[in-house]
Amino acid sequence: TLPRGDVALDFGLGYGHAPFGSGSVSGFGLNVEVAGGITHDLELGLRTGFRLDDGGQTTQADRYGRPFDTETYGTGNERAANPELRLRYTVARGAHVALGLEARAYLPFETGTHFGIMPAVPIIFRLGTVRIDTGIYVPILFDDPTRSFVSIPVHLWIQASPTFWLGPLTGIRLNDQNGHNAWPFGFGIGSAVARMVD
């Protein structure tokens, strides 16, 4: 969580590419987040996305502009993604581990989408130059019928230098509707270009 009184405004540019019809489609999206520390252990946040072109709408490219918190559910394919309201509380914080409780609400502004919630228990492990972001996330989408998932992301970040980090992004998603599970995999690279800009 952010310290009390601190505010963070985050932008991320995403590029999506996917099969479409007999070919493929590509496009860009912009992730926009604002968060503020209410107390030392409590943070309030809001996030949404904007699809910058037709390909960005089709691929929901704003999702790829979410570099650390990739858990995204309940969005459609309009120019602006459903906003997501988040409240996060730090339960325990130590030299090597941090444990939190989180609640999110998905607001259905996009056509054909429905309200949703997501209770979560985010966990961060730090060992020297290595950080692991994981936890248990349970999105519940009040569609017809209601859908729910269990997601356990595992993001391994290696601080290669004071301003450069990289690592694999994986995890497991358990689907209660059709019994299909997913093992997403990706790779992230980040750099701090200034004290307040990554």
C-alpha cells in the first residue's frame, strides 16, 4: 500500500495481437490507474483502460499496459474499459514478506457486461534482488449465469540493476464453469527512466 497521503497516477501502453477470422488483428490500448494512501496500511485505487484503435478494442490491448497487477476480469470490447474500484489493506509487512487483503468491484459501463467483485489475498516475497508477486484472487462476475474463477498468479521479478528489472509472469487460473484451467505465461521487462517515471 502507498504511505498515507501519497498519490500515484499510473499509465501503461499496451499492444495486443490475436488471431481474428482468417488472419490476425493488432492494436493499442492505454491503462490508467490512480491510487492514494488513506492510512499507512489502507489504499484506495481506481483503474480503467482506453482502446486506442479498432485492433485495441478487439484485443482489449489496455490489459497489456498493466505491468504489475495483471488480474483483469469483466471487461468488454468498447473504446473505454469498465472501471475497477479497489480497496487494499496491509495485514502484515516484514523485511521479506508482505500480506494484504483486497476487495475490488467491476462497474459495468460497457454494453453486455455485468457487475462483479473480487476478494483477494495478495502476497509479496522479497529475497535480495528477487521479488515474487503472488496470492489468491477470486473474481465473481454476476453474469447470467454467475461466473467465478480462482487465480493464483506467480510473477518473478529480478532487479538486474537499480533502474532495470525483468522476469517471467505465470500462474494458474481455475474455471468453475467448464472445468478448463489456464496457465498464462509471459515475460516482463521494466526500467525507471526517472525517479517518478517507470
